[in-house]
Amino acid sequence: MDRSFLMLAPIAALCVAQHANAQVTILGSQRSTYAAVGGSDFYTDDGDTISTNVPFSSFPSVCGTSQSGAAGCADATQYSQMSADAILAQGSCGASTTTDAPDLEQSFSNSVLVVRFRVDADVRYRLFGSVSSNYAGSSVVLFRAGGSTVHHYYESISTADFDELGTLPPGEYELHAVADASVNPSSPMSSIGANYQAELRFGIPCPADFNADGAVDFFDYDEFVVAFEGTACPPGVSADFDADGTIDFFDYDAFVVAFETPC
């Protein structure tokens, strides 16, 4: 298909999708970091916990030495914040021990985020980030409260990147992000760690925001044309723009009208 007609759409059609403040409500959160090292004759730990919805920044780190001179260390980090527009989180954990030390029992750490929110009307979202682990554990999970999992990512010995687009129907949801590490002198690895990065962004469905990036621009126009031609569609959307069960030029005309109409 000749795409020269793309330039016919007026530049004035460019607009930014509205914020999701009226669509998403943060109901509560539980966020924490913890690091500990223990042996037969000692135990040392540090950490933070918060249950309010203010930004959270925490970096506990501990080390301990047993009577035999065996050493262990553990650390954890988290920075997170949330609003009706987005939930942002990054965290890590690490643990190490001296090998073959009978009086050194364990080094342990974790970074945990749980955020519960309510969606009052259909809302487009983008969830992106990564989970990475070196013989520990890291996960990011988005699920409907009391229901099905929307997305689930987990790694123990590798790295996984993710970038998801879609629409959340009304209901209550939870976003969980966890990194945890535990090692003892008999473990195969004497030093392990994990981390996560997750960003969940919300936006009122702007019909012409075809790629759900929060802005209506020529990238949306181009991606609609690609979908209209039957090549590919972004997740959660269709070139059947007027939802009549058939993809035809009525859909194309409806998209052009939406593209020219500010959200």
C-alpha cells in the first residue's frame, strides 16, 4: 500500500494522552528490605519496612564474623514510588559467605514490593523492566486480586527483559516485585545476588494512541497502517478500529477521525 497519504494527516492532530488519575487508585502498599548474617555465636541484621504510599529508599548492608574467623555479608536495596499514573520500582539483594565454615550458618537478604490498586474503568497500561539473578531469585508479577495472573516473570540464573502493552478492565490488582538471596558455607556458590526493575504506567484509553506509549503521533499512524495491511498488531489492539468484526476502510476512516481528535 502506498503510504504517501500519511502526510495528509495534519500535524495539529498530535496530542498527549490524558493522565489516568480518574481511572486508577492506589489502595495500599507493603515494601521492605532486609539483610542478615548469622552463625552459631552471633546474629546481625538490618532493614526497613514501609506501608504508606510515599517514595521509599532503603540500602541495608551487614557483615559478620564467627569465632573461627569465617565471614558473611548481605545487602539489599530498593527505590520505589507510586501514583495514579505509574508505579516505579527497582531493587536488589546480595549474600556471601566463607566456604566450609562450620560456625557460620547463613547470609540472607531480600527486597520486596507489593502494591495494590483499583482500576475504575478500562485503562491502557505498559509494564516494562527486567529481572536478573545469579543463583538467587528475582520476580515481577502483575495479577488481578483473587483472580488470574496478568504477567509473571522469574529468573534464577539469567536475565529476562519484558515490555508489555494492554488494557486492564475494572477491578483490583496487585504488582509484586521480589529479589531474594540466601547462601551458607555448604552452598555451591559463595556469593549470589539478584535484582529487578519494573515500571507500570497507566493512561486513559486514547483511541488513536495505537502503540499505548502515552502520546498520539505519527508512530501510532504508521503502526495502524502496518496493522491495517495485516503485517502486525501491538498487543491488545486490532486494526478493526470500529469493532464491527471486519477490517476495512471504515476502520481506516474511523482511525483518521480519532487521530485528528484530541483526547
